[in-house]
Amino acid sequence: MSDLTRWDERYVKGDTPWETGRPSSELQRVVAEIPISPCRALELGCGMGANAVWLAQQGFEVTALDLSASAIERARQRADEAGVSVRFLVADVLNPPPELTGPFDFFFDRGCYHVVRREAPQAYVQTLRRLTHAGTLGLVLAGNAREPHEPGPPVVSEDQIRQELGSLYEIVHLREFRFDQSQIDSNRYLAWSCLLRRRSEAEPAMGKIVSIVHKPAGIDPRPPDHYARVPLPTATLEAGRGIVTDSKGNRPERELNIMALESLEQLRAEGYRTAPGEMGEQIVVSGININKLAAGTRLRFGKDAVIEVVKPRTGCDRLRQIQGCTPAQVAGRIGIMARVLVGGAIQLGDAVALIDADGN
């Protein structure tokens, strides 16, 4: 049975546990919170049209796609009943028809990405590349691999989202929420709310500094139940020595411990203490998957400072003592060791950018 036949048959039989009959509460919240003003909008995998119709009621010029002709027929009926205009198309998201032309200023996806990515994540990104432009905002709602269910929605991990969608888009936020209860399933499944902004082709992947800590002189250097760390709003990095005010910074070739905020949030959800410095890190950044960076990768912190990845952090007996974990339990999530190549002042909120060996 083809995908087209299979999906259409499910709508004919009413076997659609993802349909709630009302617009997504997460979509409504994000549109109001950002806010996202009415513009040319695209919905991928629109189903029976509740979200597309709601967007049109807010003043958006909406085009909406679904593989199922039965779903699109019901979506058109919904739009007619609501008295709004929506362009509904029977189309494959991975191979959209030539008559579908962009660019769109906003796109919405509730539950399409987490299905099609299992077969062709790059084809999904190519569709977005074709139909959006630099600055386009997108909201993707997908099942969360931290709480898989069978039956239930397909799930995706944070790392998979960052790897697959981060190639084209800046991840503005990635946070957990629960899908609305559907008409035939009372469960509210854990999900990801991923707000994206498309970068220009020349724009590097960007993040920001969200935490800086140091170990100043004059405090107990090795308390038994926590790391000796004190938060800082600003710091100075010195080439080959790390944070100037750190008591270990006078050691030649001192390396920095750097972690990703997104990993800390995951570890906190698992019960670890993750206040600034409590995982042994000195600097925390958001928006860049620090854990995946290869040795030799360079990043610019703020205006001037440049660091180079040396190796992944692997944990030590001190981390085991303080957090009660084995290295295997946190492997791949506790960041990197890096050396400072070029010194400079940094502060909370400073940009973090991947750069090449020439500093570009």
C-alpha cells in the first residue's frame, strides 16, 4: 500500500488520533508571544485544516498541504464554514508540486516533520530551502524521544532536531510542551516546540553565552559536595590560560570546560543539579551543539576571544562524587575541553560563532 493510499484510508476510516478538531494551543501561544504578525504562511501536513483556518482568521495568507485528498476535502469545508480563504493543496511535502511557489514568511508543522524525517530528513529540509527565505520563521511541533509511547506519535531527540534542522535554521527556542488531547485519544504526549529562523546562506551558526563561572582565590578549593565555582557577569579570557581570575588560570595551557545549555536542561530533567558551575563547567552556551564539535573547531566568543576545541569532556571522579553519576551516564552531554587561542573580554549574552582557521 502506498503512503498516499495509507494516509487517505486513515482519514476515510476516522483513524486520526492526531486530529484535535481545534487549533493547536502551542501555535496560538507562540504567535501571540513572539509575536508573529500576519504574513504569507505555509502549513505542512495540515490534516483537516484547523490550524490553517485559525491562521487565516488571524489575517495570515495561508497555503496548506496534505498528502490525503480526504483530509484536504474536509479542510476546505472547514474554511468555507468559517468564511475564510485558504489555499489547500493535495501534495507530498517531500516533493511539492511546481505550482507551489514561495517564499513564505512563516511555516507551521504539527506532526509532519517527525513522520517524514524517518525516511528523508534532507528532502524535508530541501523543501524548506525552496519555499522559505532568509528571516523566515517556522514553528515545528514534534514528538519527544524522552517519553516514547506505543501507540503514540513518532518521536525525535534534541540532537536530531539540531542536526537536521540546524543546518538551515537558527533554533530560536527548543522547549518541551504537551500535545493537545485529541478527539479519540485522551493522552497528552510530551513534545518539542521548536521555533526556527532561517539564516542567510552566508550567516554562520550562532549561539550566545548564558553562564560564566570561575574559582577565585580565597575560597575552599575543593568542598566535598559541590564544585568551587562563583558566577560572573563578565570575564577576561587569556590565551593559553583560560579565565584570568580563575585560581587555576595561572597554569600554562589551562583548558576551559564548556557545556551546552540544552544539555544542562536535559540533565536537570533527569535530576542532576545544574545551577551555574554544578556540573564542573566554566562557560555555558546556547544555540550551538557543543557536544558534536570536533577537535580543532574554533569559536569566537564576543568581539575578540577565540577558543579551539581540544577534546570532549569525559567526566572524572570529582563529577562522580558530586553528582553521583558514572561517566557513562552523562557521556556525550557534558561538553568539551577547549583552549583559548585569542584573549578578550566576554560577558553574558555575548554572541558565539563558529569560525574557520582564518577567523571568518
